[in-house]
Amino acid sequence: MNRMVPLAILALAILAFATLMLVIAPAIQIRSEAPTPGLKPYTAQQLRGRTQYVAQGCIYCHSQQPRSIDQAPDAERGWGRASVASDYAYDRPHLLGTMRTGPDLFNVGARLPSRGWHLTHLYQPRAIFGWSIMPAYPYLFERKEHAEPGDVVIILPADRAPKKGVIVAKREALDLVAYLQSLDHTFPAPTRAVRDDGYAEKGEPR
Amino acid sequence: MESFEPYEEFKPIPLPVLIIAVALALWGVFTLLDNGKAVTVGRAERSDQIADQHANRQNGAELFVSRCATCHQPNGSGVEGAIPPLASSPFLKASPEVAMHILLNGIDGPIRVGDATFEGHMPSFASVLSDADIVRLVTHVRGTFADRHDLLTEGDVATARLLAGRRGAWQGGQEIAARLDASLGPQPPMSSATQAAIDPIAQKLVSQGNGQTWACASCHGMRGQGSASVPRLAGLPAAYIAKQLGDYVTGKRRNETMQLVARTLKPQDMRRIGDYYSVMRAPSNARASLGGDLVRGERLVLDGDWARGLPSCVSCHGPSTFGVAPSFPALSAQHPEYTAAQLTAWVSGTRDNSTGRLMNGIAARLNDADRRAVADYLATLPPVPAPATRGRTNGK
Amino acid sequence: MESEERERVEGGEERARPLMGRGVRTAIIAIGGGAALFVIASLAFDAGIFSDRGEVPMSPDVAQAQMFQPPAETSIPDGPAGDAVRRGQAIFVNTASNAGDFVGNGVACASCHLDSGRRANSAPMWAAWVAYPKYRSKNKQINTMEDRIKGCFTYSMNAQASKSGGPPPAGHAVYKDLETYMHWLATGAPTGANMPGAGYPTLEKTSLGYEPARGQKVFVAKCAACHGADGAGQLDINGRIVFPPLWGPNSFNWGAGMARVNTAAGFIKANMPLGQGSSLTDQQAWDVAAYIDSQERPKDPRQTGSIEENAKANHGGDSYYGKRIDGRLVGVGTP
């Protein structure tokens, strides 16, 4: 080891270059992005629901980043147009997700707008989809003898309903569903939006 | 110093490593350039999406061909006994506001043009044409077929559009003459067929559910417009809706959510829901969103592709894709995600309930791009002008 | 397993069992090479080098694609000739609107000549154009194309019930426009040649013969959803004809070619149900044609005396005209 100094300089230079390209440059590119026109900030309830989304670990199985039709048939699945950086303007931190064990949720509010449906599905996914592998979240709900005023009673098929009383949603469940219903990015993306357009030319013939 | 540090001889970098390094660098540059092209294409796609929603770039003649000619015919002759001719139509000779109001609201009632009376069901174009489109279209149509050239402004259309949202379709020529222009001459009155009274039981089912299942409107919307993969139901034939609900129960059509819903409905509920939605007129909220080729879509919908054994959509779903009761649903203004998903479902077998299994064969001959093209084109069409009276239901 | 082998090799067993070492090396190279080839091949497949992925098999209509192809609609020329082609096409597709004075029912040219007269085996216009003038036994004289079109208006479009009470008079613009359209469709077609796909295919008689009663079952199962249980066709919400009427007052009259069972059977076999051509058996096609053509329709305009006389003069072969079904005389016409 008789060329310590040049070696160290080279190593640092490579590190600096990588940081510049992978951290600093993207940050500069994204920080000037205004929210996509049509994107609404979250309400207090939706923000609480977002916390639930994180706490319940939804992100481990659900992504929030539909890809363009040139990359995957996400739009045909009803998952919406390809997302762009400015769609995440109010998400700190973003909840892009990396796994698609379940479907993408970026537009779940558009394709599944029903609160009642979501509550049933969170309480017991297999009440709707017999084959679903999603975990149930019964602890976001409680059983009561009678629903009190203001309670949201969830609808269950006969074979899943409790023998006595009713299942009502706790506040956490209602918050989470409010957040899911807010996930609706069906407005168009700005032309010069920042996103990975790789493979876009492969769409031919369109 | 006992230890001897071995002398390192200078060795040049081996040639293969150099070659690999140069190749990697070239690859990197190529990828950057290639990506530049992709970015251009991606931007063009996004700008198309915006353009489709806000400012259609067609001129008046092109708008006429793509929006009016399937019914009124390219030469404006109309269709004997069904669609009024545009040439020599008193509605076009009147002030430009008349044509504008008709485009914005549509017509649902009898009108008289020349010597003939037409039972008009014209769609409202308010949800599919921009203010500028309507100005260009009205100018072109009146100039071509009535030799009238006084102009309309976008401001007029914007003002009228605000009012248009609050009222339904024009109830025939008599109402248009009374409200807009008395010079239209005598127009036939609305037929005595009673306006369909809203069925309170169906309305409760739709808006609140039956206690055992979710309300229809919680997904399909209060106006039956649907969204994304939730289909639009407004204006579909009553018997078609009832049949689909029945088919969910028997499993001929598979959709877990709808199967659960349909099992809680009695057959008479299904018919009530069908009747309820079939007379509903709702603006379109569908947008071409799958990146389909609209020109190809238009060709497939209007002419088919006989080289592949594909008949046109309109040969069964009607010349304006407004459906033919009871077997053939309306297709216009349907959400493209839903249409494309159904075309896939016919092939995969999750849906197997079409008349004579016609759709199975047709869907199998559409490739991915065609599916998206058809779905996107249908989404650009105006919503079904559902006849609002039960006396005159779909077809026969 | 692999590392075990290597250890043994390095352990000096190579000398003891030289063949074993060489075998392992060959195996490693073979597996590695195979994997590399697989990766390259799948990359090539992904790039679409081997096949056209995503292309739908064209099997249903290979036969159609191999027949004469008329010019594309986009290639209609500009100018007066092109305008005539467009007018002709408009008449062809929407006869009741564009030649309304001469149409007495709910049938258009394109009702029987599918795909605007382009479809092979549904009497395409590109094949008809190059076959005229010709001698027809129907009227025992040389027919020009105008004579032939006049026949269509007289019988298939039942001109006797139209506003003008008859077909367009000789030399009428309707003929000129329709002929211009046909001439353009036949661009490049060989005159007088026997073109594959011309007319309707001739269907061999089946051993059972044909029978309306059997045909009724086929009709209910395969046709009624579109053409209506009463054969009167169906309209859309605006009263436009979507599915043409097959019998009854709004259908073609007894003089039309389609009123003959053999003609109808050939058309049905090749083209019906729409989009599912050739899906019916020959027997089904014959039977359902017999059912349709045994129903009552507008009277034959050639009839001057009794039905029996007209049957003898103009109806032979596979027609129910002038015969009795369950005691009902067929051919009396509709009110």
C-alpha cells in the first residue's frame, strides 16, 4: 500500500459523484415541483388515517406508484395513470412501497369509493374475497350489543356476522378508510412532470 | 530493516478491462440518449391527456364528422323516421344560442323538422365538448346547413353551461320554442306518456342499501356514473341490469363484490334497480385514460376489422352505441378501465354471459392495443340520452 | 455437491480418478453454457426477435384475407369522382336516408352485403362489378349493373311500398352513385374472372333436407336475440334499425333472392350470427333459412294473376312461395 493518498482521493471522489447523482441532483429536481393541479392536501382525519396506514404496515404489501401503460398494464387494471413526483407533494414521507403482494392503492379511492365496502374488507377480507391473503384487522373494530348513535355498523354476510350484537368501526378504522378514499389521483399529470419515462417509446403501436 | 518491501513493477491496465470500461461508458451514454427519447414520448402522452380534457384541437368540420355524423349523417340528411335532418332545419336557422342550448342539454321529446316529427333522444354534449368546441361546432353546422354565420362566443357557452347543469334535457320542440325562440313555429307537445315516477323502494336500495349489503350508490355514485373500474349504470337497459345481477348469483358472471351484493337481492329488487338506472341521464365522467389509439378505436367501433373477423361494435350495440334493449348494453361514456377489463374477462372466462356467446369470440380477436383503443374511444362519446319516460322505453 | 467435487479434485484425487474430474468439468461447462444460452434466448424472445408477441392468431379469417382486397376507405380520391364514391357509399350503408324515395322497408344494401359491400362470401360489390353485364335466368335477359340494382330496389328493398312506389327510374343519380362506389371498390379486380368469395357460397343439400319446424328451434337459440322473436328486427332508442327485419311488412318481399331458401342458407352459413360465421352446421343453416323463408312477407311485385300462376312463372326450386304450410298458402303478402 504505497499509494494511499491517490487511492483515498479516488474513493472519496467516487462516493461524492454517487451522492451527487443519486441524492443531490434528484433533490434539486424535485424540490421545485409544485403539487399537481387537482391534488388536495390531506384533512386531519385523512392524516390520522395515513398514520394508521403506516402503523398497520399496509406499505409492506401495497405500493402507491402506478406505472405507465408502456411499462405495465396498471391503467387497464384500474390502478390509474402513471404517477409523477408532484403527486406526492403532500406525502412526507412518501409511501411509494416496493412490494405488490396486494394491488397498488394510489387510486383506490376512485375504483373502490365505498366506505362500507372498505370497512367490511378491513374487518375480514375473506368475507368478500374467499381467496384473499390479506390479514384481517378485527382489532380496529369492536362488537357491541346495540349500535349507539353515531356508530358505523359494518355490513357482513350472514356466515361472517356475529351471532349476537353488531360490529362497529373504531375511530382508527374510520380514519384509515377516509385516507384510502382520499387516494384518488385521476386528474391529468402536468406535461413536464418529473417521472421515469423509460420505455415510453416501446408503446408503439399504440 | 529486515523486511523487504517487494518492488511493484508498473503494469498497464489489461486490454480486456479497458475494453469493458469503454463499452460500459458507451452503454451509459446510449441509455441517457435513449431515455431522452422516452421522456419526449412520455411528455407528449401527458400533454395529450390534458388536451383531451380541456381543449379539443379539432376544427368545426372534424368535430362534426366525429361527433354528429354517426347520427345526422356526413351530409346532414339525418335518418328517415329516426334522426332529424340538419339541412333546412329551423333549429339551425334560429339564433346560434338555440343550437348551443340543444348541444348542451340534449333533447328528450318530439320535435318537428320540415314535414316530419321525430321522437328525439339526443345526448347532452356538455360533458364531452369544451366551450371552444361548441363554438366551432355550432359555427360550422349553421354555416354549412343553414347558411347562417352570426357568431357565438365562448363566454356565451360558459354562461349557458352553468344553467345547463341545473336542468335536464329539453322536453321536445315545444319547450325549446317556448323558452328559446318562438320563431321555430308550431312544435309537437310532449307525448302524454307520464314522466317515470321515481320508485321509492328502488331509490332507497340504491342510496342506502337493504341493510344486508352496501348501497349501489356508494360505489356507482348518486347519479350512476361510476368511476374507473366501477361501471357507469345510468341509461343501461333495465332488463340488462337485472340480468347481470341474476348472473352474479348463478356465477355466469364473476365478481366477488357484486356476487355478495346480488345474493342479498330478490328478483323483483333487481328489476326495480334496473328500471331505476335505465331512465337516468347523467353527464359523462369517463375519460380516455389507457393511452389507446383513438383513431383505431373509432374504426373498430364504427366499422370493425373484417380482415380479422371483427364486426363493428355499432352493428349490435346500435349506431350510436346507445344500446339495444334488452341484450345489448349502451357502451358510450363507459369508463375505459371497466370496458377493457370486461373485454379481458370475456377471454379469461370470468364473464361468460353474453347473448349467444358473441362477445367471447369478439374479445378473443382483439389484441391488447385494440382493447385499449376501443375502451378509450368509447369513453369519449356522449352519455346515453336515456328516454326519461316509461311510455317510450328502449327500442321495442 | 459441486464444492465437494472441487475439494476432492484439489485434494489430489484427480490423478486417481482422472475421468471423474473431466466429467465434472464437462458438466459444469454444459450447465453454465446452457444457462447462458437460455438467458440469451429469453432476452432475444423478449426483444421480439423470434415471434410477433401480442399478435392475435388470425385463423378465423385467413380465407378472407387471401381474397381480393378492395381499396381502403381512406383512399377515396378527392374531387367529383370521389364525391360520387362517398355518395354511393352513403346510399349503400344508409339506403333509407339517402335514397329514401325508393325504399319501402327497413332493409339497406349493407344489410345483406356486409361490411359496406366489402365482405367476401356476402356478395361483395368488388366481385359483382366485374361480373356485369350478364344474362340472368331470373328475368331471361342481359342485365346491366343498373338493371341489377333496380332488381335490388324492386325486391329486397320492396320499392312498391316506397314514397315513389317503385325503383329509381332509369339513369337516376342513385344508380350513378352506387355504380361509382362499386367501380371504386373493384379497383384492380380482373373483369369477367371468377373471383373467389363472389356471391354467397353454395351450400350442399343435407341428407335430412330442410324443415321450418327444426329451423324455429335454431332461430330461437341463435337469431332471436338480435332479430327479435317475431323476426321484425330491433330498433335503438331513436328508432334506428340496428338488426334488419327478416320477415313481416318491413322486410324484403317475395321476389328477393333472400326469399329463396338456398340463397338464405348460403348467406347464413357464411355470415351469421354476425362475427361467428360458419359456426352453424349446414343442417342448421338450411333449417333456419327454411323457417325464415316460410314466413309471410310483402307480396311479389311480379304477381299479376293468382299466386299459383306467379309461383309457376317465377318461383321454382327452393322456395315456399305458392306452397301450403299447415294449410296456410304462402306468398299472399303482408298487410
